[in-house]
Amino acid sequence: MDEESTFVSHLVELRARMIRIFSVLALGFLPCAYFARDLYTLLAQPLLEKLPLGGQMIATAVATPFFIPMQVALMTAFVLTLPHTLYQIWAFVAPGLYSHEKRLFLPLVVASSVLFFVGMAFAYFAALPLVFEFIIYFAPEGVAVMTDIGEYLGFVLAMFLTFGITFEVPVFVVVLVRTGVISLAKMKEVRQYVLVGAFVIGAIFTPPDVISQFLLAVPLYLLYELGIFFAGLSGKPSDPVADQQFVSSANEPTVKEKND
């Protein structure tokens, strides 16, 4: 009965946390919806700046001019309210963590969030302008480049997600080393394979041009090296159970002491 009541209390708390998350998200969406058109224009700047004189974006569906800016507004509201969302997640899982897990979990959550945003910013300010300039440059003579706003949003979100996950590499490396899944020495040994794999990933998850492939592959490998550096600084935490057993065995009397 106690276990059942505890499970129910966890469900009630989870429900309360979810209500808070979606309530704050809804409140953040309202002002973003008011500026939805401006937000989409800001999101489209990397392409609009590269279009030739007279070039523009188009909408091929009747409701697209309304729904696409609303989707951008919702995405913006999610990003703005993400600190509150992460806090609610932390408040829910923290009571069930050991002290050493708390010391590891919270910095990793903060670091992964910051790195994801940095990856999105890198895609917006560095990758997208170069990719669009490359694509428009190779457009055949007489072809008007007019991208559908829905297709553009899907492409940009895919790029944001790709670069955001790529910038999480240092966190993945630190977690693997800290949890003992793979040793730091092994991480250093497979450097050359990671370099090759970075270019393979860049070729798969970016548009078919060399520039975007390099813009993903090079940061991915450098971030891998950064993860190795931080993993070396943090080291592998000691096992509290093993430490307790060591202390207990050290405090036990030796055979000579027992005989005395």
C-alpha cells in the first residue's frame, strides 16, 4: 500500500509539473504570436539576404502564411521558456538522485542546453548564409529561386537540430567517461575514426555541398577533442558503495588483533 501511494504521489507531482510547463509555455506563446510575422522574417534573413534583386519567398498553400509564422512563434516560446522547463524537470527528478548524481546531473543539463543553443546560433549565423550563397550561386541562368516558406522552415529546423545535437558531443564524451562506459584512453585512441566519422555524418545530415559538410564535420571533431579535455579534468567519480566497503574492511581488526 505504501508503494502504491508513493507511485500515485509521483504521478500527481508529475501532472503538476507538466501543467506548470505547458502553462508557462502558453503564456510565452502569446507575445510571440503577436510578433509571429517579424519572427519569421528574422528567421528567413539568412536566405533573404542572399536572394538576387527582386527575389522573394512564396506560400503554395492557402493557410501556410498563417500557420508557418505561428509555428515559428511556438518554437520561439519553447526556447524562451526552456529554463523554466528544465527547472521543473530537475525539481521532479532531484529527490530521487544521490548527492554525487546531483552534482553530475545539474551541470550536464545546463551545459547541454547552452551547447544546443550555441549550435543553433552557429547554424543561423555561419552555416545557413554560406549554404544559401553556395546554392543560389549554382542556380542555372534564368531560374528564379523562390522557396516555399514551409519548406524553408523545415530545412532550417533540420539544420538547427543537426548542429544543436552536434554541439552536444562534449557532454556525450564526459558522460561516457564518467559512467565508465568507455575509458579516456580509448577515447583518445579512436580519434582518427571519429574524424572520418565526422565527415561521413556531415555528408549525410547536411545539404549536398562541401561547405556545409565542412561546417558540420570540423566543429564535431573539435568538440570531441573538447569533450576529451573536460573528461580528463573531471575524471571518473569514485563508487560510493566500493568506497564504503573499503572503509569497512579497513576498520575490521586483523587476525593478530582478534587473537590478542
